[in-house]
Amino acid sequence: MCHPRGAGRLVQPRLLEPFQDTNKKQREERDKSPNKDKERSLTACLLCAAFFGSLGSSFLYGYNLSVVNAPALYIKAFYNKTWIERYGEPISAETVTLLWSITVSIFSIGGLFGALSATLIIKVLGRKGTLLLNNSFAVIAAVLLSLGEMSRSFEMLIIGRLIMGVDSGIALSALPMYLGEISPKHFRGMIGQFNSILICLGVFTGQVLGLPELLGQESTWIYLFSFLALPAMLQLCVLPFLPESPRYLLMERRDEAGAEKAFQRFLGKKDVSQELEEVHMESRAQDKLHTVSVLQLLKSPAVRWQLITVIITMACYQLCGLNAIWYYTNGILREAGFTESILPYITLSTGAIETLAAIISGLVIERIGRKPLLIFGFFSMAVFFSLLTVFLNFQDRVSWMPYLSYVCILAVIASFCSGPGGIPFILTGELFEQSYRPAAFMIAGTVNWLSNFTVGLLFPFIQETLQSFSFLVFVAVCILGSIYLYVVLPETKNKTFMDISQSFAKINKMPIPSPEQLEDDHSSLVRPVIATSHLSSSRSSLRA
């Protein structure tokens, strides 16, 4: 392995110095230009695409993580009532536990199916088209989950959860890809964090709506699932009027006019020749312009360490222990003396902390960078998991110790959302160039959902064996993940996709284009781009 700062160095650095200096001077001149602030401002079109794209996608994923908690007793009672009507006897405790476990866990199975099918759908319909089609799954799931009780069919609830999992699996592949491709490099991290922010906001919304004063009652719990249709319908109303990914239009559809218009709307400026040129250079640098398959991605030595990095980061995202933290939360609150009736309100603090930490991370990611936030998040989780282990072992001896345990739980949640909660999805889009990206998201999604299922399956056994020391397993995962990211991952902040790929060239043992090749590519691309820009200007003047 090598340090990431050395990953992008060339075998003959002296030959490249003039070319690098020239590029550096050009970038400095552009940064000093009076239009810099205007070009770097966020546009309403970009913000709308990020918000409404996330609202009908990652928000629903987060909402479904928490929405089943409040009506759990009512759903089990519904299972028992239906069983009696069908078979004339009450359901056994083992059977109702099995049905409930299937209802909860089948969401992850659906997510895996969605992740596996996302690549094909994205290839056919594009990024925006996939997000729009995905809303149909959310609406169908909402109908099944809402009508399950009326139809006296618990199978409809289980199938609805499965379909909602498919929706989430597709969303967590298509949405980060769309956000990464529509964003300028200096806002790519912040726009990408909309995915994480809306996940946390979805979790928090599920907690709030599940309160007894709102929809967490026996007569109203089905409306918790009816709510699923609202974000999907809002996305269907807005997203069709926003542009498709300009990179997808130019590199995969060969629609240069459409890509130019999309860049103009997202960036809020007429002259987008520089952005078009960058995409052209990226397409010329790739060996294959068509979308590669998963098998081709796995075999390609050019992206080997990018793929390893994404797999490890996404595995740590699920195996770092955040899902397991909920197992202890209510027990710790009871030990602290909180009554059962106010536990739902105290638990709201976890969702609020999640959302706040994700928003702060989105605001600072372009200043601090992806790598420091990821390492800080995982390392902080390791520290607070260690403290939580200590506090849990003294909880029965000291009356105020449960309060410290709960503070540690909040700190673990904040640490997770500060970086590890959203950046793995951003990195998956940034570490791969266009032709590799759909297959990379398919692999990342598969690792994500399999790891999620593994934690849900194995943690009860780990907890039963190790008791309060079970969190030490997650301490090891967080520390090992931090070390790997420190050694291998380069910083991707404010870099083009080509720059990021070249930073992995040395560790992948791949040749880097010479200055002459890059200059030839540059000169061959400038003419068509300028010509296209002049042609567009001429058309505009004719229309005027």
C-alpha cells in the first residue's frame, strides 16, 4: 500500500511539471476572475433537484427504518385477530414473532433485489427516469400496507414491505449517482449530502408521526403507511420538469444539445463549454464508452483499489454498530428512571441529533473534505462505543451512570451522521468514471444490504454471548475502517472525476497519460466544444 498523497504521482514527475504548472496557472486565473463567485453560487434548479430527488427516495428509506417501531404492538394484534378469523384459534407466540421478524427483515431482502436491478433500469431509463419509475413502487407499497388491515391480510403488509425495500434499493443507487453527476465539483459533496440529510429527516419524521397524539394509535396506525405515497407524489410532480444528468446525456445518449441545456440550468450560466470539455476529456480517457458489467468491473485492474475502497467503506457503514445501538436505547432510558409513557418523546432526541449532525456535515464537507470527516466519524464512534461499554458495566452500581450511557448513545449517532452516514454514497459516485459507475453502485448496494441483513441476523447472538461487551466488536470495525481510509483513500474534494481516477493510478499499477497525450486530447476537444458553443450562440441570436 502507499500513502494517498503518493498515489497520484507520476513515474516521471519532471516531465509533467510544465503541464501541471500550466494547469495550475489556468485554474488560478479562473479562480481570480470576477465571475467566480457568480459561477460558484447554488442555483434554484440544482437545489430543487437535490431536495425533491431525495424526498421521494432517501427520505422514504429513512422513514421506513423507523415507521414500524411505533405500531409494532398493533400490527402483532392485527396478526392475531386475522389468525383467529381464519383458523378459529389464537396465534402462537412463536408464529407471531416469526411473522413480525419477516415483516421487518424482508425490507432488507427487497433492498437487495432493488440494488441488483438498479443497473439495468438506470441503463435503460437514465438517472432521472429511474427515480421517476421508482415512485410507482412506493405508491404500490403504500396501497398494500394501507389496505392490509381492511382486507384482513397480513400477507399484504409483508409484500408491501418487500416492495418498499425494492424502492429503497433502487433509490440508494440511482439518487447518489444523479446528485453526483448534476453537481459542479465545488458543490458535489454538499449536494451529495442531501441523501444523508433526507434519510435522517425520514427517520425523525417516522418517530414524530408515530407518537400517540398523532398516528401511533390502534385506529390510525395504517395512516403511517399511507403517508408513504405523499413524498413519492411530490417527486412525481416536480422532478419531470428538472433536467436529466448532463453527463448521462452526453456520454451515454450522445445528446450534446441536451447536455448543454442541462448544464446551463443546473449551473445558472450560458457558457458551459468548460464543463462540456471536461466530460469529453473523461470520455476520451476511458477505454470503453459503453457501460461495463459487474463482472467486467470486478476484473478491471484500472479500478481495483477504488472497488476495494467502496466495498470496505460501505461494509463499515452498516457494520459500525449504529443499528445495534437502538437495542439498548430504551433499556438505558428505563434504567435512568424515565417512565414508559415518555420514552417515545425522549427517543425523538436521537432522530433530532441525526438530522442536525447530517446538516452540519453537509455545510462543512466542502471545507473539511470527505476523508477527514469519514475518519473522524469512525474514530469518534470507536471512542464513544468504548466509553459506552464502560458505563454499561457500571450502570447498576451508580445511579447517574445511565445518563452518561445515553449521552454516549447520542454521541455515537452524531459521529455516524457527521461523515460515515452519507459520504460512502458520495464516494461511490466520485471514485468511478461514467462507464463504471452503474456497476459500482450495484456492488456497493449489494454490500450495503447484505451487511444490513448480517447485522440484524447476528447481533442478537453477539449480544447474548458478550452482553454489554458486544460493542467492542464495533470498536474494532470502526478502528480498522479508519486505518484503511487513512492509508488508502485520497481526498476527492474539489477534484474532477478524471483527477480522482488518476490519484489511484499508482496504487493500481496503471500507466498515467503523458503530457503530450493529454495536450492532444485537450486540443482535439476544444474545437468541437467551442464550435458547439458558437452554434448555440448563433441559434440564440437567430431566435432573438
